[in-house]
Amino acid sequence: MTAFNKLALVNNEKDITKAIDSLHSRSASLQLDIHKTLVAISTRWSSSGDVRPVAIHINHLLKKEQLTGVRKNAIKAWVQTFMGMVLVEEGENKGAMYAPKELRDGKHLDVKELTNNRWWEFKPEAEYVPIADPRKLLENLIKKFEKDRAKAGQSSVVEVTMIDDLKSMIKATV
């Protein structure tokens, strides 16, 4: 508590900047430590073929009340992509991760690839969302086109005829 009180009472730019630099350093260190742990779990799994401790370790790492201030969904996406683990969809273990039967020997793991793809830099492919309302989509596009013409003026690449054609399309579907 005294460390917090000292930091909270800091009243000069140098010490505040120093505290922020320390936060940045510790954040980078935590991210890397998590990544090293994920690589260690994967390496052990790959070399031993023993899946038993894998789910235990991953689920322990991702405990809701323990690992705070970290993008756990990014870690889960990384684990799903690079380790092949799957989320339990229902039941008392919903949200926990497990390895499917066909991957339990760990031979699918590419340790070099997963080592070089840091979990905090990884962005999984976005899930496809079907178009719910095509008219609304066209209306939003028209608004964007009109905004572009209003803001960019003569330099806009959006032609008035494009906007008119889109409006005609909407009228034709009513």
C-alpha cells in the first residue's frame, strides 16, 4: 500500500514519466513471459506426445480471476490457431479448452511457427457475418458517398451518378 501511496502522491513530470516507462517495461515483460509459457507447454507436448497436462496448464493460465489486465481472448485465439485446442461450448466446463482426439499426440505442432507468432500480435481472421439487411447496407453506402462529396468537394472520386444509381436500386427493391 505504501508503494501505491508514494506513486499516487508523485507531483512532478520526471517521476510520472519514470512510472509510465516502468509500466511499459513490465507490460512487455508480462506479455513475453506468457508467450514463453505457451511455447514451453507446446514444446513439451510436441516432444512428449502427452496431452494430459496441456489443457490443465492452458486453463490454469486463463483462469478468469487470476490473469487480469491481459487480453485473454487474444491468448485463446492464439491457442486455438497455433495449438489446435478447442473451447468447450456447453456444460459445466463451458469456456474451458481441450485438445481434440486427432491432435492429442502433439505432432501437428509447429514449434518454430508458434514461437515466432507472438500471441499479442496475432489477429485471427474475422468471422464472417452475413448481410442482414441489404437495403440498410446500400443506405449506409449512400451516406458515406454523400459525406465524401460534401467534405472532399470537387476532389471526391464519388460521382453524383453513382449516388443516384444506388438510390434507384433501393427504390427498385421496395
